[in-house]
Amino acid sequence: LRQILLNIVNNAIKFTLKGSITIAVRQLRKTKNNIYLEIAIQDTGPGIPSEKIDLIFKPFQQLEDTYTRASSQSGTGLGLAIVKKFAELLNLKIQVKSKLGEGSTFSLTGKFVIDKDTNQKNKKADKMAPKKPSYSREKIRVLLIEDDPIVRRIHQNMIEELGCTVEAASQGYEALKLINDHDILFIDIGLPDIPGFKVIQMLRNEHNSQVPIIALTGYTGNQEREVCLAAGADDVLNKPISLDHLQGILDRYL
């Protein structure tokens, strides 16, 4: 939930030049063990045409001339696509209401378990959380290359939550400089300066690097996966990445 709200709020900040951003929480109903909430994030940004609202949840889609802050923000990303995926995983309903020139409201509704003892972890959360390994990951150094700042922050937080030390960067060429100081590399294939698979090729062929390389992609087709593996990647993960997938990768390659 934290990551969902972080993405929506960051998106609102990105496109709201003036006015305000408001977060409101409303209780819909309550039972002995559960509480039903509506969480709304409202901004005074440029708004979204009604016929294009569904597009904002698709990877690498952005509404030019209407939902952009400036030419520097005309790129694409995965922020809201990740929001939708995570909302589905948590059985939350997400809705968007928007009016051009006035702003947008993103609302999340769903059921949340009441934790009666703040000193005791919720049993459901324990079941969903990855099991802790029997060894320490404190000395594992992870290099993360991702150009989208929101996605980069989310992935960095997740890797750090697993106990690793993370160095994050946004440019592919930085991987060539930093790879020898790290134990594993996670690299997005859609970077602005050089395609990620070309970086992988250079690391394997020119730098003779044997560090495990995990390619990150927003595409689900087999073609992208085959290209990355042929370039020298050890594995390919589709975004959004779950904590379980990250833990599995670390356990497999380190």
C-alpha cells in the first residue's frame, strides 16, 4: 500500500505546477476484524480527458499535451502501471475522476485487517512476506540501473528491505564504471543513453564481467527476454517486481 500511495503522490507532484495535493482517508464500514477504507489523492493538475483515462495505467504511456508538466516530462514510465498491478495484488479497487483544467482524483477502496496488538505483526502480512534467509545479506552489494526515478526508488527500497546495500543510477554507461564494485546488477533494458541489452553485451564481451546480471523489462513478450539472454543476462524479470521474485534471484545467484 505504501508503494501504491508513493507512486500516486509522486505522479501528482510531477504534474501539479500550482494549487495543492490532498490526501483524504474515509472509513466506509468496520467489522470486528476488518476495516473498509477509501483513500483519495486529489491534485489540481491539468486533468485527463475522460476517453484517455485508461491509458495512464498502461506501461510506457503518457498523455501528451494534456497530462504533461513540460517538455522535460514527456517521457514514458511505469509508475501508474505499477500502481494498478499492486492494487490488484491487494484486492483494492482503483478509480480515477478527472476534469481538464481542474485536476484529478485517484481513489483506492478496499478491506484492511485491523491489527489489535501494535506489538504483534499481522498474521496475514507474515504469510505474504518472504521468509528470511538463514544467512545475512548485509555484505551483498547491488547495483541498480533504472532511469525512472519512481520505479528506481521502489526497487531500491525493496532490495534494501531484503538486507542488501544498494547503489542506484539512471544511466547505462554508469554500469560499466561501477560493475566491479558490486556483486549483482539489476538493469532496465529501456535506458535513455544506451539500451540495457547493449550494456550487458559490453560487460560480457569487452569487460569480461562475470557478475550476475538481471535484466528488467516492462514488456512481457518472449522476444525481449531472448534478446536479453542472448546478450549475456543471467535472468530477466518483468516489472513490477515482487519481493518474492527479488529474494528468489538473490538466493539463486549469490
